[in-house]
Amino acid sequence: MPLDLSFEGAEHDVMTELLERDESLASLAASHAAGGRLVFVGGEAGVGKTALVRAFAARARGRTLYGGCENLATPAPLAPFVDIAGQTGGAFAERLSVGADPRFVARGFLEQITASTSVILEDVHWVDQATLDALRVIGRRIDETEGLVLATYRDDEVERDHPLRVVLGELASEPGVSRLTVPRLSLDAVRELAEPSGADAVAIHGLTGGNAFYVTEVLASGAQTLPATVRDAVLARAATLARDGRRLLDLVALVPGAAEHWLLEAVAPESFEHVDECLASGMLREDGAAVAFRHELARLAIESTVPVRRRRALHAALLRGLGTPPAGQPDVSRLAHHAEEAGDTSAVLEHAATAARLASDSGAHLEAAAQYARVLRHAIGLPAASRAALLDAYAQEAQVTGSYAEAIEARQERRSPSTEHSGIAWRRVERCRDSRFRTSTQVGTRRPRQRAGLRSSCSRRSL
């Protein structure tokens, strides 16, 4: 998927730098020093949980044991403890070899933990029932040891009835159990990572929401296209949903910003019944009476996979739904966007022209220029006088926003009736639209003057 976000990809050592984790590392070090602690380390997928606990292990003295849960259709019983037994051998491995029950395994595990031992259990949101029972025992008895156990989990996938959520609640009051949430990267951290490549940190932070995995993958790729690693990670999560849940993701992905509940119910009532599933998966988040993707990159990844015919049909359905809101007047800028994506020329001419005039009247000249450019893309069949008026209006808005080259070119086309109707001035806007990125997602290293020209041509919401 082309992104038009060209910049020099970051070097690997820059990408692996651990930023804004000093406080979390200090908290883990304190738990290690105190001894007898089980710390559940939570955070959304890709936020950097594994990087944090492994950075801690690299700094900690003594032995570190690793075990993990796998995302299997049928989880293997006691999988993380089987991993650990392979590292320890001895009596603990013998306990597991005879098919011991979780309580027996947990006690043997606790015997392995000393002041010089740290244990990392990865991805316990995929935990099996036997391992959950073992964690219950470990949590209640961990303060009798001197070691440290870190258990990572995706908190955006652990909904209220998830088995791990129950265990977290049961252990909340245990003296040896605590939680640590790994936050997203701030804009300052993204600036530090982006600085060597000269990329636009504000745009990258807006795209990724500060998710460490997304940030590093965008920077490493040079953003010529949506990174395949990001797309595949998003699609893998979406694949776990039921068919109608995936179809709902497709629909939400075609709505810039947030999709209102009433709109989704109107367009796809059967799919909307699966909204709770999409929220529980961590793909979507609630936004008042609407839902939205947690990250713009995730939305783009899903959008890129919607087949062309289905995409146009969904945009047409969204156009109809937005035309009859439950209260107030339709948002003509949104109507213009979905009309264009649906290939409905007459609707584009109607709604984009209205949106342009309203934007200009309210002083939103960037949006006005973008909407006039949209009309011009579809003005092939208009009378010459109508096209001339549109070119005049576009030139005026471009001039107000400082895009003087585009304004001059539009006026030149206005004075030259023989000029091909798809003029240079607003072809630039077409290229901007085809990148499927709004103004806030322009990440490249263009000079300020060049950026101003793009901003004048790209609607923040509707392109």
C-alpha cells in the first residue's frame, strides 16, 4: 500500500533504543530487591512489554528463567512451566514428566526461586486453565520466597470475563502480587527516535499512537509503504474474529475518525452485533457513542485489504446512512468523502461544492481548497463556465493558504480553455488523496514550503 511518506530508514541501533522506561525498570528492580514478588506486566500488543522485561533481565544479577504461552487453538497444559523445566532439569522437570496437577507443579516451581532467580512468563493472556491454577497458587505463596516472577499480558485483550481477569482479581489483595502497566511512547520519545532520519515525529505519533512496535516499524521502513510487518500483525489479530466481526472491522476502517453506533447499525446491523467482540479483541476502542481503531495504522492495514468492489459498495452504503442522521443536519464533508470513494460523481459534485463553500465561509481555507479540488476531479462534464468558477474558487483558497504555485496554475488553466480539464494545480491534490493519508499523516522530510502546499490540498478529515 503506497504511503508517500518517504524518508531515510532508521538504523537498527536507533530502533532498539529503550526510551521512557526508566521508571518501569526502577519499579521492577525494587520488586527484585524486595524479593517474593509476582508482577503482572500489562500493556497493549506492541507497546514494549517484552522489551522491558528483557531489558530488566539483562541488568539484573543472577539467573533468569523464561517460559511462555502460545496462541494455539488448544493451549498446551502448563506450557510455560514445561519451558522452565527444560532449563532447570532436576526434580522440577521430573514433577512435570509424571503429569502432576497444577498445585504440585506450582510448589515445585516455588522451590526453584531464590534471591538470585528471576522468572519471565510471557503472554499469559493465552494461558491454559492448568497454568492459571498454578498462577493462583504462586500468587498466594510467592511472598514466602525471595525470587521475582514477571508475567506479561495484553491488557487490551483481557476483557471482563477473560479467565486471566478473574485470576488478577483474586490475587489483587495478595501482599506479594502487583501490577505494572507499560505506557505508550510520548511525542518526545518519538521525536528522539525520528530525529536521525528527519521524519515527521508529530505525524508518526499521530499514526501510531505511540505504540513502540508501530513506531519502530514505520521508521525502519522509511514509510514508502505500509510496513508488511505492521499489516501482517494487524491482520493476524483480525483473523481471530468471527466472520461478521471481521466484516465490521472492514466497515469501520472505511470511516475516517470514529464510526457512530447509529451509522453502523443502519449500514450493517448483522455485523454490528459483533461490536463487543471487536472491542474485546483490542482492535477497536470505544469513543463515546462511536467506535474507532486504537491506531490509525491498524485502520489503514484493514482498509488496504478490503476488495475494491466491496469497498465501493460499503462507501455507497455509508453515504446513504450519513444522509439521514438521527439528529441534526448531514455532515456534507463526510458525504463528499464517501461519495467520491463510492464513485458517485453527481453526489460528489453536490456535497463537495457545498462543503467547500461552508469551509470557506467559516475560515477553514485548507479544507475549502481540498473540497474544491475534489469537485474539480469530477468536473469533466460540467459546462466551461462552471469549471471556470470552480478554478477561480480553488485558486482563491490556495492563495489564502499560501499555496501560491497552485493558485497561479489554477488561474492559468482558467484563462486557457484549451488546457486539459485535469489541470496541474489540483492534480497534486489527487496524488495526495491517492496516498490515502490525511494531512496529519504526512511523515516525509519535505521542506516547509513543500509541506505547506500539501497541507493546502489535503482535508484533515475527508481525504
